[in-house]
Amino acid sequence: MDLSTPKIMGVLNVTPDSFYDGGKHCKSDGAVSISSALLAAEKMVADGAAFIDVGGESTRPGAAPVGLEQECARVLPVVEALSKNVDAVISVDTSSPEIMTESVKLGGGLINDVRALEKKGAIEAAVNAKVPLCLMHMQGKPSTMQHNPTYSNAVSEVCEYLLLRVGILQDFAQKAGIDVPQIILDPGYGFGKTDEHNLQLLRDLSQIENLGYPILAGLSRKSMIGRLLGRKPEDRLAGSLTLAVIAAQNGARIIRAHDVAETADAIRLLQAIKKGERDNGA
Ligand code: 9MG
């Protein structure tokens, strides 16, 4: 994966209940519409996405967990269709070891786990899948994570947790005689964090970057923007673009976004500014 410049990861939720795009790719009987998902993915790639993140479980605050059978039915046919038809890395947003294993057989090229491989069997499945892995920090679980998130120092606790998970993953891979996969780290904006925690993690993103792994930042349309600006999810584009640019400026290499065309434009402008700085020896 070339992450020498920031890349866009388009969000493709095939869920009925995600906070912004829930139900967008569901038929009237609730089943996933593969043609709708494929069309949306093709547009995101044309708009500049290098990754498409397919998710079958809503992890918005308060969301109930989804059963394995249902998650498989939502995600696997879409991963198969996208990997055959779309020129992007197909990322699979899952914590389930069974889905990690099966989706990679169908062409999935990245595992994005908001639970950082904490589910039983997930480390084994992810290491054996031999694709890059994104490990995200979350305090608590989606159903209750926003009740009273507490840290003595959010940035150092997030760094500590991510390093711990990397160490466990590396140990497992080494003992199994398998190459350690490429690892991507994510502070997990909005996952068991107050607005102030999120802002600190954005301000001090370079401390997480200093751990030595590429960073993924997911801020798109999140409720922090809603609270800070008083905006509903559909009115959070300007806020999302602002935070995407700040994340990329502070070191993020993958920006997870619902609005790919707009985010790609914003990041291109940032890159043009950075290129000017380099050319002028700044
Ligand atoms: C699935 N998902 C929702 N928000 C996310 C975020 O911020 N990061 C990652 N890696 N995945 C996310």
C-alpha cells in the first residue's frame, strides 16, 4: 500500500441503522442491494477513493451488536462483488474472525477492526488472512461507550493501548511463523471519547504518528461535529472537511470519509500547499 501521501477511504455501510448512511443500500425487505452498493463504490473510486470500507455492523453510540449470520449475509456478497469490479482496496470493517477469514478469500484486502482484534479468535484470523490490518482504539463498547468516557491523559492512554495490541499481534505472528502484517493505527474518534478527548487526539495526532505506523482518521459527519457546530448529520460536510484536513496536516495517511469527492479536493489542496513548502525549502 502506498501511503506516502494521504489516501481516502470511502465509507460503504450495508446496514439498516448506521448514523448517516444507514439503509441506503438496503432493499425494501431489508436485504442488501448489491447493485446499489456497487454503484456507490464505483462512484467513490471515480471520485478518488483508494479504499472502500464495507461494514455490516453499525458501531454508532448506542448500537446493538449484530449476529454473525446477519453480518455475513450483509458483507460477504458485497466484498465479493466489489473486489471483482472496483479498482480499490476493499477494506472489511469487522471484528468477527469468521468474516475476516471469509472476506479475504473473496478479495478483501484490508481488515479494519474497531475492536483492535479483541474478539476471541480475531488475532489468529487476522494474522492468517495476511492482509494489512487497522487497529482502532475504543474505550468500552458501542452500546455504552459514550456514557462517561474518562481518561487521565487521552493521548498517552490511546498510544499505550495501541502499542499493547501491536505487541500482542506481533508476538502471535512471530510464534506462528507468519510475517507480521502491515499495521495501521487509529485513535478511534468518537469511540468512548468526549469532544475534548477527540480534539486532544486531533491536536496531538503526531504523538500517535511517532509510534511508527500509518494513521487512519475517521471523523466524517461524526456527532462531535454536530455538538460543536449544532448541526444534524446531513449538515456536517464543512465540519468533516475541516477536520479531515487537520488530521492529514497532523499526519493521518488514510482519511475515512462519506463524501469522497469533496474530501479528495480538500486533501489535494493541502498537498499542494505542502508541496509548495517543500519546493521553497521550508
Ligand atoms: C467503522 N468505523 C466507524 N468509524 C470508524 C473510525 O473512526 N475508524 C475506523 N477505523 N473505523 C471506523
